[in-house]
Amino acid sequence: IIPLKIKEITQLADSKDHLALANICQARQKRDCQIQSLIKAFDKDPQQMGSLLLAIELLVQKSNFKEAVRYFQIYYSQPGALAAARALYAQALTE
């Protein structure tokens, strides 16, 4: 984890590095770390829409609906957004 964190701090980490960090965070049950790493993976590579959607799902599970809605807006502004995610979006909006 130390090499990945150094790459992240020095802003040399790419989307794969952020995904690897997200996996480590998941294994250690550090949800906030996992969410932030998934979002950073998407920021580095907008093709990583699955990463952003997983981060949104985790935010909804944590009842962090305001932030989930913010990222849903980003998600749906991208081409290729899955219509199946709309139910999760509706849940976040109603909470």
C-alpha cells in the first residue's frame, strides 16, 4: 500500500493504481478510502464508469445521499450510463 499511497500523494497514480488502492481499502473494510479511490480512478479515466457507479452504491449504503446525488449527476452526464442505475438514483433522491 505504501508505494500506491506515494504515487497518489505525488499525483503520479493512474486509474489502475487507484483501483488497486480501492481493492486494498475494501479488503481492510475502509469504505471511505475505497469510495475516494474509486472516484479518483474515474477522475483519471472517465471510461471507469463502473468504478464511479460502485462508489455511488457505497455512498447510498452509507446513507450519504447528498454526495451520492452529486456523483449521479456526473455519472448520467457521461455517455454509456446504465439505465439500471436509475432505481438507485431515485432512492438517493428520496432520502
